[in-house]
Amino acid sequence: MSKQSVSIALPAHNEEGNIERVVRDALGVLSRVADQYEVIVVDDGSSDATADIVGRLAGQHPEVRLVQHPTNRGYGAAVWTGLSNCRMDLAFFTDADDQFELGELERFMSYAPTYEAVIGYRAKREDRPHRYLLARGWGLLVSCCLGVRVRDLNCAFKLFRSERLREIDLSATGALINGELLARLMRRGVSLIELPVGHRPRKCGEQSGDKPSVILRALRELARLCFRMY
């Protein structure tokens, strides 16, 4: 497989226990599979040492870039800030919580010459049952409202051709980000393939995707997006 240029975007909020390991893993993988690469960490208003750790790593590795939101703007805003800052031919994003094996990016990249979007689905989801049920319900709702029919909507393991991302603009700042991203790309006829990816339990930090405030924000954003798109 010929090497390509790749950006990895990592949205992060209070991930001081995970971020160094994830960034170093990303650098190791990219050094094997890409001729040019960068790792962009978007610190979404963290109150812990996340930004300090990334700043130190950026001083050691010129391929690492820290982008900061002064306040916590939300997961979706952090994802889109990261993808919007990608400068390489391929743009990939995953979470900074170390629940995915970044080595699987190499397999995804082998499909990039044929498909403009390569998106993962968790072969075995390592989450608590209520989170799985919430995710299933959310996926069905987004499918009905936006026509996005994929196996695992919110799987944070997605690879895109950067040129296609530059054709769109996103408004979601919360959990709707994956739904809006795929809906807008699909409307532009982007070719897409879904691949299984491994998933492991979170070891450090706290998940926030099932908080009532997060769910309510996602529902409000979905209603606004439906109004604008239809």
C-alpha cells in the first residue's frame, strides 16, 4: 500500500489520564502508514491538565498541534474544529478516551483510494447496557429524520478525504455531529463503506454522553437541523 498524508483529529475534554497514551499511539501508527502526518488535539475547555500534557508533547513532536476552546463548547464543536483544521489529504477522527485500537487505521486507509468515507462500527460494543440502548434509539431517530442509515452512527472511528469535508459546514455542537456530518456528505453523493472496528472499555476519565443535558441538546439540534434541511 502506498503511503498517504493523514491528519488525526482528537476531540478531548478532561482526558489527562488518556491523552498522552493516545497521542503517542497515533504518532506511532502514522509514522508507519503515512508520508506526511499530523495529530490535532482539540482541548474543549478542559479543567484538568489535558492542554498542558498536549502542549508538552507538541514541544517534543512538531507533528502534534494543540487547538483550544477557551470554554467547553461541546463534543460536536470539538470534532468539527479538529476536522476543519486538518491539512493532509485524509482526515481521521477518533475520541481521546483510548477505547479504540489506532492500529486499525491502516486497514481503513487501504480503502481510501476507492471510497471517500470509511466509517467504523463497533464489532462488540464495550459499554453499559443503558448506553447501548440510548445509542440504538438515537441511531433510529436520526435515521428516520435525516435518512442516515448506518450500523453504528456514533462510532468515533471515521476516515474521510479532506477535500470532501471542505465542501460542507456543520452547525451541531453536541452529539448530533455524526448525524449531521454523514447526512451532509451523503447528500453530496460521497461514496462510503462501513468496516468493523474493535472497542474496549474506558479505563480513565468519565463519559458524559448519557447526561440529560447532552441528550436534550442533541434533540434540540436535531429538530433545528430537520427544519433547515427539509
